[in-house]
Amino acid sequence: MNTSQIDKGNSRVLVIGAGAAGLAAGRSLHDAGYDVILLEARNRVGGRAWTRYDLAPHPVEMGAEFIHGDKAVTWSLMRKYGLHALDKVDWEQGGAYLDERLLGPEAFDALPHAEKFSLVHVDEAAEAWHNADQPDSSLTEILGTDEMPEGMRALLRNRFTGDMAAEPERLGIYGWLEWIRVHDGQDDFRLVEGYSRLMERLADGLDVRLNAPIERIKWDANGVTAHTRTGDTFEARCAVVTLPLGVLQAGDVTFDPLLPANKQAAIAGLGSGLVNKLILKFKEKFWTGPSPALLTTLDSQIWWRPGIGRANEAPIVTGYMGGQAAERFMALGEERAIVEGLHHLEQMFGLKELQRQLETGWLVAWPADIYTKMGYSYVPVGGAGLRDQLAAPVEQVLFFAGEATSRECASTVHGALESGFRVAAEVMG
Ligand SMILES: Cc1cc2nc3c(=O)[nH]c(=O)nc-3n(C[C@H](O)[C@H](O)[C@H](O)COP(=O)(O)OP(=O)(O)OC[C@H]3O[C@@H](n4cnc5c(N)ncnc54)[C@H](O)[C@@H]3O)c2cc1C
């Protein structure tokens, strides 16, 4: 048992969680001269940005993989810390598996309705919906799938379910409109050194207490006391809460007194989307062609090569599945999920006994991870405004950050980073 010797009312700030949001907040406050302690449940920093360096000659991302956009705030941090990015991902070269055929990029682009797979198409349709003064409804209303043949409709559904971590019928049009991503720029990039290196650089010199799972936050107008499951307590003038929405919804951390009703409503009202990665490492590569990604009508939804663009690319493919497909894969358990993934690859590539070529595999089931309990957040029908409600401070004592609080670029690392910088300014203000 260890109780920190701090008087409430001093300048100490506790940051709960050392993922991208917590680290950005902690970094800003520390650099501004605040006395900051980051309390992190895991034995590492980074949260959902987690790179493994022992699986291949190059980094392999278990969680976040891409920098979404050439103007994301992530770039300035990369420059500051001397980190690098690979060339942009050439999604244009991606293919698709539908109606039991594997299609290359040209064949896919030539299909009727192929243009409806772009986010811009949905942005425009959502804007039109809003301009026509229509009430909020689900994304299914605007995806334009009515005229599509069944295979194409299933493919489009998988494309958005994988990307958004929830089926289109769960996603609200007005919530989509909040997610404007204006500052993000174009294209997607991978980090040469892996996301964990960025997180570690951000954490450099900060007072991060690892293995410190918080179970209770006691607060009043004068300050906060955070209690860990291991019996330690930390006191401070205020706390920045960056817990994943899934953890907040599960009530794993109790607030004493309870959070105000509007904060509880925001927590309950936003959606915790589900995503898994299925990472399969082979003895040698079984694919041909340069395809950076394959969209499929199968439950595995989307596949890519994590090492593409690297001179030392290992024969690894990553399956990415969201929503109920993620649940179905989790229900199989890791071993059967790997076999299922192999069957999908065999079916798509017309191969047999791929298992013989498999070296090893991992199902990275973030929703089953006790310190995440989700993939990333989404705004359901009727939920526009809830991200701001979640982000708002409570009595200048409890401050909130994390990807779910980012109205404009939720579900990303840079959205989480921005929320951390935003909350630090609030604390300082
Ligand atoms: C599979 C997957 C793929 C993704 N791909 C991308 C991508 O390509 N590009 C992109 O930009 N984004 C991607 N994302 C989203 C991105 O990872 C998140 O938006 C971002 O990392 C969230 O950061 P955060 O700080 O809000 O939350 P987190 O990173 O989850 O940080 C919260 C921290 O709180 C800690 N914590 C939890 N409970 C407790 C407790 N009781 N006490 C103390 N600490 C606790 C956690 O351990 C964690 O470290 C992906 C996410 C997933 C799951």
C-alpha cells in the first residue's frame, strides 16, 4: 500500500491510461511544467497502438496500423522524434473476392456501383440527406445498395463494417457528418519503425506508472483520488480520463460520486465498435501480384500484407474483421479462427492445404481485451453530439480524452492524440 504524499489543490494532474490520448495529454502538461502522473493498467504504453517486433524481421502492428492522411497531427510528432513513414498505401491496386471470383483492381473498378465504395461517396450522400432536412437515420439509407446485385451488396457491407467496426445499420448519418476528417489530408501510411516507437518516444521522461489498473476514482470540487486494484492511491488536483469507451461502458472503473447524468448518457449512447485482426505467418508467400489489400464477401472482410513496401517483407497476411463478424471469429477461439481464416484464403486463392504452409497465427481480439473491450467507437442513429458531451469536463476536476471524444477524427490514433492535446489545453486553461 502506498499513498502519494500530495495535498489536494496543488498542480498535480493524474492521467488515467497511457494510450495515444493519455500520452499526448501527459506530454503537453509535463512540457508546460505540470506535475503529471500517468496511471496505466498494462505493462506497456500505447494502448491500442501496439507493435510486435518479434514476429518478423519488420514491425507488425497488432492494433493501429496506418496514419490516415498526410496532414494528420501524427506527422509533426514523427518529425520531432525522427521517425519515418513508408510510401503511401496504394489502395487503388487492391482487389476483391466476390461471386467466387478474385478480381484485380481494373476488373473491380469496372463493376457497376464500384464508385460507392469510397468514403467520399458516403460523405456526399450524407450531406445531401442533411440538406434535404431528413431526420437522422442509418447509413444503409444512403449507401445506395438497393440496385446492387447481392454479391456487391455483401462486399460493400463488409467494406464499411470493417472500416467502421459496426454494420452500416448501426451507424447514424448525422454521426457520420460529424466525422469530417478535414485536417487529415489524403492517403494512408505505415510507420517504418512501428506505432509503438512513437508511443515510447511520447512517453520518454514522463512519470508513467505501469501495472496500475485503476478501479475507483473519487472526486469532488477540490480534487481526485484514484485507487488502483493493487491498493495504491494517487491524489491530485484533477484527472484526465482517457479510458476506452468499452471500459467506461463496462463500469470497470467506478466514479464516486457517480458521473453526472449527461456524461453517463454520452457513455451509454455512443457505440463501442468491434474489430479483430487475424495475423497469419507462412513459411513462404503463397500469393502472386502486388495487391496491397483484398476485400471479400467472406466473414474475414478485408486482408492485407503488413510488410508490403518493405525490402524485408515477411510472408504474413492480416485479416481485418469488424462488427458481428468479429464476434463470430472471437467465438471460435484462436485456434479455430486461424483454421477459418486459412479456409477463406484457400477459397479466395483457389488453394488447398494452406495449413501446411502456415508457420503460426494470432487472433488479436481487442474486444476481448480487458483494458479495451472494443475496437473503436461509432455514433449510432440519434447519437450526434454525444462525442462532445463525452469530451466536456466535469467541474474542472474530471477531464475526458480518447478517440471516442474526437468529433472530427474518432477511431484513429491522430484523433486520440488531438484529444490529448485538447484536454491538456483545457486543464491549463
Ligand atoms: C485493430 C485496430 C486497428 C486500428 N487501426 C487503426 C489505424 O490503422 N489507424 C488509426 O489511426 N487508428 C487505428 N485504430 C484506432 C486507434 O488504435 C485508436 O483510435 C487509438 O489508439 C485510441 O487511443 P486512446 O488513447 O483513445 O485509447 P487506448 O489506446 O485504448 O488507450 C487507453 C489506455 O487506457 C488503459 N486502461 C484501460 N483500463 C484501465 C484502467 N482500469 N486503469 C488504467 N489504465 C487503463 C489501456 O490499457 C490503454 O493503454 C485501430 C484500432 C484497432 C483496435
